[in-house]
Amino acid sequence: MATQSAASKTFEATQFKPTPNNLEAFFMPFTSNRAFKAKPRLFVKAEGMHYTTIEGRKVLDASAGLWCMNCGHGRKEISEAVARQIAEMDYAPPFNMGHPSSFELASRVAALLPAGLDHVFFTNSGSESVDSALKIALAYHRARGQGTRQKLIGRDRGYHGVGFGGISVGGMVNNRKWFGNALNGVDHLPHTYNRQEMAYSKGMPTWGTHLADELEKLVALHDASNIAAVIVEPVACSTGVLVPPQGYLQKLREICTKHGILLIFDEVITGFGRLGASFATEYFGVKPDLITCAKGLTNGSIPMGAVIVSKDIYDTFMGSAAEGAIELFHGYTYSAHPVACAAGLAALDIYKNEGLFDRVKELSPYWEQAIHSLKGTKHIVDLRNIGLIGAVELEPRAGKPGARGQEAFIAAYEAGVLTRVTGDTIAMSPPFIVEKSQIDQMVTTLRDVLNKID
Ligand SMILES: Cc1ncc(COP(=O)(O)O)c(C=O)c1O
């Protein structure tokens, strides 16, 4: 009792204490909290291609926030749609009830995809999309009487978010090693990067198609009757931008089809135009059974993700449950949140009205030439690009992997350009509204920064 009242006293004393400049309470994600809090970098405003820092300095956004602000910042169409929706109806329960804009958004997302990929399950993030897709894959096989198919296959260096499913199929060691065993029954394909064979490739490397055959080896090891799904990012972005070798994704598709294994494309980054086509499935001409997406769905403005499933998967669920029974025991309080749906519909309007996917296609050759113009700059050991994605890989400092990358990232930020760093790779993925002069600025800034740092 005594402890309780002391605790509530402390609470009362502190709960309204204004501490605007205290950075301590926020446990920041994927960040060196101590380094950041010693020298913070705070944004307070965003408009078009730029952020404004708390000191009033403009920073060119070369990373579309976190690969999500495809239409650029401060889009009035989105903020007004969100404001209208929250005033009109702030929330509606998605279980057993519905609201019109969720159905409209699902239809409009499906319309961006090839025929047969036409049912949409809403989530609130990329991580939730991945875990939902994995669960749908498992439940699908069970629903069609193949419940032994429980193994999930990911890929080394893959990033599929931070849920237990996502880190299990993911292949970035730091995201896995701290968190125990995660899911059982997961195996991994090798990643597709080999610097000797593919350094400075423009777009898709010609080497590496054969790596898809590794899937046959996993099938031989585990037997197809035990494998539910293979999940890959069509372009592995968060690990430092690994562009798939020519023909690799087609081959994965063929092997999955041959063995009745579902193929999941994690398009959380490639979805909504990043490659100059609506989704990577269209760009590469390879049709998976499920697609995960998020980020660009609402232009990063309101958290929302989705899993798009094939007609076969949807029909299997509908056909296997008893009349009137729930077909999929899965969902979130905020699935198809009306405010997120409003943001999503407004973002899709912008993509369409401004022809932004075509704009990416038109800008891609300029982008490729700009990224590869960095060849020969100090520290650079490889350059990669596809669509409006570019990667600048640096030689790591001896015994200090990641240190040079982080220093380059901070120096670029201080010089007015926001990039994204993973280890010693600097990635850039600007909003689709980027101008050629701004692409030049990104490249020039990076060159200057690399010439200055050790
Ligand atoms: C391919 C991929 N999958 C999943 C995720 C996780 O998305 P979120 O951070 O929204 O959970 C990301 C995030 O970058 C991603 O790139």
C-alpha cells in the first residue's frame, strides 16, 4: 500500500511537468540513442522535397523519409482528406463491421496489380503485412488439406520487418541474433550479391540467375510437402540495395510453381511506383501469390500496410470454411482504419493524377547515370541502381564496419542531404517529384562528403 501511494504521488508530481527539451524518455528505434541524444538531429517541418531542421536549415530528402514519401512532403490532398475523414468518422471497427472507403481502397489497390492478384487484407505496417502474409500462407495450405506445409523460406540479407515472423525469414544478423530462436522451421536461400561478379552493374546484374536453383536444394532437403512459402524482396533494399540478377525472380517463380510452394514478394519498398511500374511484379513480369506492401500506400502519412492475395488463395479460404463461419482468424483493431483509408485514397489519386509511376520511369536513366558518375570517388567500391533507388557502397574501415557509412551519412545531412545508411552502404531513394537538379545536388554532396572523410 505504502509503495503504491508513493508511486502515485511521483506520478502526480511528474505527469504534467513540461520537459520539452528532454530527449531521455524516448527509447529510439534502430538508433544509437546515446550518440543521437548527445548530438540530436531534429526535423520540425516538411514540404515538397525538403525537411526543415529545428535550427531552420533545409535538408533535401534523398531517402523519401524512410522509403515512403513517394509523392513528396506536405501533400495538401492527403492532409485535407485525413482531416475530413477524422471529423466525419474517426474510427469504425473492422471485425464484423465495415465502412465504404476500405472497400474502395482495396479495389483501387487491386486494380494496380495484374489480374488474379485481387484481394487485399489491410494492416498497419510493413512488419504486420509480412507476418500476416506468412500466417495466410500457412492457413491456406491447411485449408486445402496440405497442413504439413509449414516451413517458410526467406533469404540471407533479407529484411521483412521486425515481427517474429519477419525476423525469422529475414536474414540480417543484427535483427535476429538478440531475440532468441524466433520461428522454427525456417530456412534461407543465399543472397544474390557477389561483388567480384557484379560490381558497378547498371540495373539488373547479368550474373547470378543460377542462385535461384538453391531453392531446388532446399526442396530436396525438406521435401515440398513440408514447405509453405518462399518470401523475398524483389529488390532487397534495407540490406544495402541488392538488385536481382536477370532471370532470377522468374526462376524462383518456376520452382515454386513446380512444387506447389507459395511465392511472396515483399514489396513494402518496391510497391507504389519505386521502380517505375506500379509494383515490382509488373516491372519484372513475375507474378507472386501474395504481395506485402505499406509505406507508399498512404505516402507514409498515416501508418498502413496491406497483403494482396491471389484469387486462388482467397477462394480457398471462402470455400473451406463452414457457411457463416469466419474464414481467417486474423486481424488488427486498426485494420482498414478509416483515416488511413482516406490517406491511401488521396495518395493513389496523386500517383494517378500526376503520372508519378511514369515519372519514375522517365527519370530512371538520368538517375542511373548520376549514381554511376560517382565511380572512382574515394572509398567507393560499388554502385548499384534500379528505378529510383541507388546505393553507394563504401570500403569499410579496418575493424570498424559501419563507421565510415555512419560518418558519411551525418556529413551528408550536415551538408543538406538526407540519405539512408545501412552498414557502409549509403542508399538513396528520393520522392518521385524530384527534379534533375536535385539529383545532381545529391550526387555532388555525396562526392564532396566522401572526399572529405577518412
Ligand atoms: C521489404 C520490407 N519489409 C518490411 C518492412 C517493415 O516495414 P515497417 O517498418 O513498416 O514495419 C520494411 C521496412 O523498411 C521493408 O523494407
